[in-house]
Amino acid sequence: MDTERTTIQVIPFEAGEYAGMNGITILLTLPDNSTTAHQEGGASGDIFDDRATVGQRLRDYDRTKACALSPEASATLIEAAMENLKPCELPQT
């Protein structure tokens, strides 16, 4: 489930609410080593580069990652879900 640039980790339902539930956050490290945060919600997206907001988004990311299963446990959970997947019946037209 890992690639050179991506690691997939699942947050199980049992974890309950967590910091990253309110939308998508993308953290970008720029060539000057600064970090910018892009956050999307239901109807809008914002870019933040001020230290306080970016710092909060980094802490939220750390808290979210702490709720997640390890990459190995995530892969096991995904594989088990795929094995139990039953295709939906197509509607009759």
C-alpha cells in the first residue's frame, strides 16, 4: 500500500472523531523549506502560509496520524474488507 511518495493509513471507526474530519488538508513544503497549508471544506478552499495557522494544521495532521492504524494494519484491514465485498446487483431496467 506504500509508494515512494504515498503511505496509506486507515482510521478505524472505533477511533471516533479526530482532528482531520472537517475536510481535506494538504501540507506543502516549498523549495525554501517553508510550509504552506491548503484546506478544503464542503464549498470552499483556503491557502494558509502564516506560522500560527500552518502550525495548527501540522498539529492536526500529527493527531490524525496518531489515530490511524499502521500501514501494515491498514493494508490488512483493506484486504479483509475487499474479501468480504459483495457486488451490488444492477437495477433491472
